[in-house]
Amino acid sequence: MLFGTPDRGFSARKLIIGVDEAGRGPLAGPVVAGAAVLCDNPPTGLADSKKLSAKRRAALDIEIRQSCVWAVGVVEPTEIDELNILGATMLAMTLAVQRVTALLEAAPAAVLIDGNMTPDGRCATWVNPAGADVRAIVGGDGSEPCISAASIVAKEWRDRIMIDAAVKWPHYGWERNKGYGTKEHMDGLRLHGPTPLHRQSFAPVAQLSLL
């Protein structure tokens, strides 16, 4: 699943795509990757999404999506179960980068990915953008503004999915825990069992399914 915005326009400078993911650890919901290219006059105060207040992160998400080129890749729980979470994360990043590259009028000079690995060799559909320097950067969501922007978009996109899902499945507290294995979520799992949004391959869900 892909989403994005049209090209915002750039001055004559190198285009750098930042990439980050949200949702590797939860027991339920998709994994989402964000890709972002900072345009002229990017938002100020970009930082690792986990270190921002919810209010500030939401405000920056709006600014990023209004002023930058961005896209997300969403990989659903069934695909996570089929691929494993690493494979699903690499696929989500691949989808996001493919989409944001298609929105650009020129080839990117670099793709900077948060973490210690890239999808190259880990996702069958990954193709390095022509001539781009593709690099993984540990802690990149705190040191590279374009990765920070991607992390904010990914986090906010996934949070909205889980808040909407909590309306349909109200017994797990997803509007608060976003699918992570909190006591509230685990209590709901024990009482009501897993939903189609649960990752059946994750141990806590798989073990409860056998009871």
C-alpha cells in the first residue's frame, strides 16, 4: 500500500531521501515505513519521533506533509506473518522509497535509512535509485533531519491506523498502546482472543491461540 504527495519543488541542490519505520515491535497492526525529502524551507525542530511530545509530533507531521515530498509503505499483519518482521520492514521501506522516488523530478543523490541495514539484498523488489548512495545510519532519526521527518510521518500514520482500529476492536486499548503488548492489551487478548490485525506469528499471540 502506497501514499504520497506531489513534488513540492526544490532549489538546485542534491536530493536526499530519509527513511525510517514504525511498528516493528507491536503485537498488532501493520509495520509502516516513511520516506521524506526535505524541500526548501523545511519544518524546524525535526527530531527522533520517539523523543517528541505527541502534540509536537502531530504538528510536525502536518508541516512535513504540507511542505516536503513524502510517502509511506504499509505492510499488513498477514504479510508480516508470511515474511517475518524483518522482511516486512524491508518491504515497507522499499515501497516507501519507490513511491517517493517516483514523485521526484530528478534522481536522488542519496537514500539514508535509520538503523544498521538497508533493503538491498533483503527485499526482492528493492532497486537502488540510479547513482544514489544508499546507507544505513544507526541513530539516524536523531542526527539526519530527513530521517527524522520520515520517522515522524511513519509514526503518525501508523498511530492513526491503530486509533481507527480501536473503534472496531475496542477491547485492547489500541488508542493508547498502539498495538504494543501492554497489560491492557494482553488482558484483552486473553479475554477476547486475537483479531485479524494481530500478528499470529508473534509469540504472545501464537501462544494464546493454542490455549
